[in-house]
Amino acid sequence: MKKFIILYHAPASAVEQMSKASPEEMKKGMEPWMAWAQKVGDKGDKMVDFGTPLGNGQSVSKSGSSASNSDVNGYTIIRADSMEQAVELLKKHPHLDWADGCKIEVFESLSIPGME
């Protein structure tokens, strides 16, 4: 099976709203995510790393670093036989229903000969 890196994108307004949620609201908001993870996990060894939210990003270049303006706010790592299968696992992901403007990117993790 191939490994796929999933990046979650959300507008700043959605991230800010979630940061103001109570612990109970956060727990309730995570219920659909946990159900999705369970469904993916039920398909064998497809869930590699559920991931975490991301924040406080920095953009680094030769000339220095600055606050990132990326709307990436989380990641997950899964296994699938193909990109098509990975996309199929993501079609009903709860992140897509979180707020207007939310999207998911998925990338295949490519192996480097001699570095596996």
C-alpha cells in the first residue's frame, strides 16, 4: 500500500471560531472526525497517523523566516492502494462540512531509492 499525506485547509475565521469553543463544544465537534477515523481504521491498516491541528506556522527561506500565511490547519496520514482510493476515503470527510471554504489536499508520499 502507498502512503498519503492529507492536508486540511480552512479559512482563518473557522479556525478562530474553533479556538473560542468550550471543551464540550470541541469534543462534540470531534465526534464526526472520530467516526471517520473509525471507518478508515475498519478498512484494515489504512490509518497511519490521525494527525493533529497545526498552528503558529513559519515560512522559512534563505533570507529568514516570517509568519506563514498558509491556511493549512491540520494533517492526517493514511495508506491506500491508489490515489483514487485515497480520494474515495476523503469524499465524506467531516472537514469538508466544517465551514465554507474548507478543503482537503492529498499527496502521495513517494519513496526515494535507498532511503526506505
